[in-house]
Amino acid sequence: MWRHEFQPGRFISGLVLITAGVLYAGDATGEWHMPWLVAVPLVVGGLAIAAVAGLVAHTVRSGRRDGDDAVG
């Protein structure tokens, strides 16, 4: 049994921010050079995708809840 509902928006935003953190850590240690122009679209685009995923998941869940009330 799950302890909580799966929330895809939070999952995606977490992955995007972890990826940005790993890229910045690699840049800070000198492993590679990452221009800021890479991180900004990555974070903004990832958060936008996470917002859409969260909105879709919320819409699906609220639709299921509304349908359950009408039946019973």
C-alpha cells in the first residue's frame, strides 16, 4: 500500500532540479563547462512541464472523485 498519492508534477520538478544541480556541481568541480544559457531553459522548461503534468493529474483525480459521488 502506498503511503501517499503519486504526484507526477513534483516528481518531474525534482528530477529537473536534481539534473540542474548535478550539472552545476560538475561545472564547479571543473569536470566540464556549463554556460548559464543551458541551465535557465532546462529549469524553466522542466518546471513548465511539471506544472502541466500536475494540472493533468489534478484534473484526472478530481474527475474520478466527482464521478464516484454521482454513482453512490
